[in-house]
Amino acid sequence: MARPGGLGKGMAALLNVADVTEEPKNYFICPIEQIRPNRNQPRKSFSHEKLEELAASIREQGIIQPLLVTKREDCFEIIAGERRWRAAQKAGLHEVPVVVREASDDSALELALIENIQRQDLNAIEEAQAYLSLVENLKISKEEVAKRVGKDRSTVSNSLRLLKLPEIIQHDIIEERLSMGHARALVALENQELLQRARQEILRRQLSVRAAEELIRRMKVNPDSSGKKRMQQPDLLTSSLEEQLQKRFQSRVAIKRTGMKSGRLEIHFSSAEELSRIIDILET
């Protein structure tokens, strides 16, 4: 049986829940085997390395923030805190603190999504899948989803568009081989063959988002030539190099080509102090 316990002022402050001390029955030290993950948990990917880091922290400090759970027939189901629950098992804990909240399947899904988004725990594909679950399970519009999670409608719509991408590209996003910027650019291509060609080129050449956008723009204008000669034109590489140099110098950089193999590099500055800073970087 799960046993009740008092939160105390310190725990209540951490939880930022004013009425917990008034209703201590909602707080338990719960046997870990009585807890189950949320069947509709929007987060699917858990980094092994980060779980090990959290487990090490839990061994030293314990679980600072209780799990949020709801009571089911034969167990407690996690609404928020599955990563802590998994790490606690790795740390060898037999009990964990939980706060119980009444919630239907739909409201549990909504709470789990909002909690993960607020913590920025979801990758882009998981977030899109969670929005889709809310639309389908709660039978609500994209506008209502956006309102409930505190996002713009365009953010939700753009996120859902990622689910139109091939599974292999979605996996690239999950594994962080492609960024959200790359994904947004790729969504503009509806032709599956062009999508695969664009993906391969972006990964092979490690194109920046700006260079990927330029590649895809060209592929849309002239699909036949985009896969070979046009993709090898120097301006794609130039755009990527300019972006890298601008990040390095924190200043506007331009690469001016005067021939196939020649050109000049321009680093712009607006004050003597900025020039001095750039020279210091060049000398390091």
C-alpha cells in the first residue's frame, strides 16, 4: 500500500501548490512497483546518458520534485515525471514521492503534453505527435490546442506539418542530425524523390539551414538539375561558410568570388573597438 506523508513547508514551496498542506492525503511515498508510465505519454525518447546523470543525482540528493500521478484501478499512472521514475529505478530506489491528481485519460494526456512543453522535454516530432493526439482524442481544433498549450496557431500547424515528412527524415530530427530549421525547409518539398535527394545532400555536405533553404528553392524551380551539377555550385558552400564565419566573428562577413577558385573575404566592422576585437580573434 502507498503510505501517506506530510509535504512540509519546503516541499510545498518546491511544488508551488498552495493547498497541498491542507490536503496531505494527496501526497504519498509510493512503492515504485505500483507506478506505471502514462499510456499516452507524448515523450517517447529518453537519453540513456541523461538518465544515468539523473540517476547519479538521485542517489546523492534523492528526488526533489514528486511525480504527478493519477489513480487507476490497480496502480498509479504517471502524468508528469516519467524520466524521474525511470532514473529512480536505475538509482535503486524502492519508493518515490508522488502527488495524486484526479484526471481522465484526455486530461492526463493534456497535462503531460503541457508539462513536457513547458520543460522543453519533447523533441520536435514528439511534440507534433502530441498535438495530433490532442486533436484526435479530444476532438478539438488546432486553434483550441494552441490556446490550451499557450502557443500560436501557426506554431501548432507548422509542427503538425512535420508528420508529413518520411519516417527516415523524422528519425533524423529525433536523432538531431537535422534541425527544426532543416525540417521546415524540407516540408516545402512534396515530391518524395526530391525529399530524399535533398536529405542526402544536406547530411552529406552538412549544409546550414540557410544553404538547405537555397538548395530546396532551386530543386523546386528546376528539379532535374538540382541533384547533380546545380547542387555542386559554389554559392551553397559559400553561404554555409559565411554563416559559420559570422558566428565566429559576431560580425557581418561576405565572401566575394572573382573566379572559380579565387575571391576575397570581407569582415565588416563599425567601430575601432569592434575592429580590435576581430583582430584579437584572428590572432588566436
